[in-house]
Amino acid sequence: MRNALWQAPRPRNEPTLDYSPGSPERREIEGRLNQMLAQEIEIPIFIGGEEIRGGELGDCRCPHDHAHRLGRYFRADAEVAGAAVEAALAARQSWAAMPWEERAAIFHRAADRLGGPWRATMNAATMLDLGKSVHQAEIDAGCELTDFLRFGVAHMTEIYRQQPESTGAVWNRLEQRPLEGFVYAVSPFNFAALAGNLPAGPALMGNVVVWKPASSAVFVAHHVLRLLREAGLPDGVINMVPGSGSTVSDAVLSSPHLAGIHFTGSTGVFRWFWKSVGDRIDSYRTYPRLVGETGGKNFVFAHVSADLEELATAIVRGAFEFQGQKCSAASRAYIPASLWGQLREMLVGAVGRIRVGPPTDFSSFMGAVIDRAAFDSISQYIEYARNAPDAELVTGGGCDDSIGYFIEPTIILTTNPKFKTMQEEIFGPVMTIFVYSDDHFSETLRLCDETSPYGLTGTIFARDRRAIAEATEALVHAAGNFYINDKPTGAVVGQQPFGGSRASGTNDKAGSVLNLLNWVTPRTIKENFLAPRAFAYPHMFSETEEENPPAMRGRPS
């Protein structure tokens, strides 16, 4: 019996460790990296508490050394995906009935273990599997995933606290039920935090989940699930089914019990989900919730009053950290002509000092892109610019896949504001710059807004407050996360809820109440302590009738 209204622990952002030479965290993660590199693991499909082994195998390889295999994983077929749906549904009733504070305790325990004894394991897995530097792994796996879990509990309780007014003898209540069915979570390769949050967010709210991680990030996903299970997650709540996206998704979407899709990935794939759900809409028990964060063509816009050092740093970090493989990465910039000459020298100098190498070399600023498909696609964009009459390579452009999938940080200058690399998402270390006349600031703002179909992130650099105000208004729909004098990456859970609209998704703001509201369905309860005892209303009587006829005795509704 719990005769108390419990309060969850107040969340805090996980502090970022710096891994300086000789530090305890540096020694610990170096040891964990060596351990992971020295062993090859087998990763099963995980359904309803059972490890499933059988069928085709896929490889988990290091992007910086594609000959090195970290592990092998079993790939789910349609039959196995269907079994995952059934396992989730079997666990649904008991999980939904679990008191909210018990669910909260599981995810808080996972957060505290991730911030403590699991930190080196998750960071090392992220470095080797995704190709992140130690700093990028730390802010992703060590910090952001921890923040998602902690703040998720706080946001859940905030949702539960929202209650309607009650008047007179009526007590009004609002409860937030889990969705009727299961949620399909599809996570991308580029963030361990998303690999954790996409299935964990709906599960926190009492839902059961079928989870398909990206094939190039199964190694990280495996460790995320191990962490959640060690924290006490019951069998069947999150079922992990790596495999072909089309095979697994088609099987999952065919279930009439699909209640929602939580997705991060490409715009094209999310549109396929939307169409597929629409084609099957008559077969579902309820209207599925569709939540997606997709592509971006994120901009840096400079006014003539911009601080050059701040601007150059934002371009280099925003475009080239984690090889430009962030949804929020800067990939196009608009620079005033009077600033370009000096800025060009600064950028060339900064990029020339960037060290590209394996994540195990802590002096590396950049690593390799994720896989062969990414390497080929990015290389083709660079070659297109190299041969285009209206563009030139300012710096970079080198590509080498002999050992790992390495691409140099590349800056393209174009005279065409609608140049291919100014419009299309590349998802690699490529920044394209368009130089505009100083007196065409307003016109170029409109150009920036109209050039790309996306609306994820962007930034304005200016010291002139009028320019900042004008840009903020002109670009109101161009970015769901808008920055002023800062790079357009690095949103922090609890501080800058993340997401965009247009072709960038449904803008449901990961890491906020807005996202978690998608995974509940409210029920209003009205209880009347003094119910009416007669059906008639006062207007039904004439002045000649008795003041309080028998038909009126009692309380009208």
C-alpha cells in the first residue's frame, strides 16, 4: 500500500568528462577499447526474454578499419518479426499495469549506471561501432542518453500531474493510458542516445516496443539493451529485431495492433512509413501515432557584423564534428562578400589542422564515415562539385577507403545559390558556401528559407541586433532549432528540445513533454457526488406552477 504522492528525483544534465591525458576516465576507456577490439561477440535477436539465434548473419565492423569485425548479429526475418510483435503484446497488460514509480525506477537506475559503471562500455562501443571520437562518444552515450532517461522520468510525472478543474460536487480526473497495442521504434546509426531513447521513451510511458536498430549500429544497440535489462526492464517490454528494414517493417506494419511508430532516419524512409500506414489504415485497431525526425540541410547565415573567429569555429565544428553525420550538422553557409576573404583564410587554416584518423587515436578530431554506402554517396557529391563549372573546392576533397571509410573535411564554394550541394542532404563532412553582396542581406535570407525542403537547424551570426531580429523572423519556419551566434549542433536534453518540420519530420521535440505525449492516450473521468434525481429543468415550468414542483426536486445536471 502506497499512501503517498511520490516525487521522482529532480533531473540534472550529466557532466561531461574531458578525457585529458592521465585522467581516470582516459585510462578506463583505453582499457575498455582494447578489450572490445580483442574479442568478437555474437549478438542474438532478443524477443520476450529469449535470445534467438538462427538465420542470416550480419557483421558489426569498425568504420575506421573495415577489416576488423567487432561481432556478428542474427538478422530477423518476417516470421521472427511477427514473433516479436506477439511477445510485446503478451507483455503489454502487466507492463501497463505497473505503477508509474516502478517504471521510473528502472529508467533512473539505467541512467545512474550509464553515468557510472557502464559509461566506459557505452562510450567505447560508440567509438568503435559508430566511428566517434572520445568527445563525441562522451556527449552522446555518456551524457545525452543519460539525460534522456533522467529527464524522461521528470517529463512523465509532469504529464501525469496535469489535471482538470473540479467544481461543486463533481470530481474530474485525467489519466494517461499507454497506447492500445505496441510501438515500433526504428533507430538510426548515428547516435547511441537515439538507439536508447526511441524504444525507451514509449516504454517509459507504459508501452511495449518492437525495436529495429540500424544495421550499422547493432553493436551499440546490443549494449543499450543489456543496460536496460540489467536495470530491471521486464521481458517482452522492448524486443530487439535487427535485420532488413523492408522485411522487418513490412511484417510489423501488417499487425492490426500497431499503435505508433517512433522513427529517426531518412526523409524517404519516413515517407514510406507514412504511406504504408495510410494504405493499411482500415486494418488497424487504432490510428497509429507517427513520430519522425528525418533529414536536414542545416545552415549558417552570417551578417556583415558577425564575429569572424566565432563564425569560423562554428562552421568547422558544426560541419565536421563526427564527420558531418549529425542530423543537425551544418552543411551550407551564406557569407557576406566583405567577410569572405578573411574567413576563407581562417577556414583553410583551421581545416588544415584537423586530424582525421581512428577514434582510438585521441588526437583525431574526425574519424571515418559509417560504411561503404555512405562513403560512395559522399564521394560522388565531392566529385560532382570538383567537375562543376559553378563551384570550386576550397579545401579537402580527398577520399580513401583502403583501410577505413575516410573522407577529408571538404569546403565547396559555389556561385549558384541553388547548387546541388546547397540543396540536398549529404550527411558527410562537406560544407558548401555561397557568398552574397553585403547589401542583399534580406534577399539572401529569403533565398536561404526557400532553397532547401528541410527545416531542422540553422544559425545566424551577427552583432547587429536588428539583423538578428530580422533573421529570426525571416527564418521562422526554416529551423525547428534556431541558434544565435552558436553552431547549429549540440542540442542538450532539458535545454533545447530537438526536432524540425517541413521535410525534417513531425517536430515532436525529442527529450521533452511534447514527445512523450505521443505515447499516451488520455481518459477523462468524471465522478458526481450528488447526482440529479429528476430529469426536468427550470425553464420547463410556467410562473403559475408551484415554485419547486416534485419533478424539479433534486440537482439538475
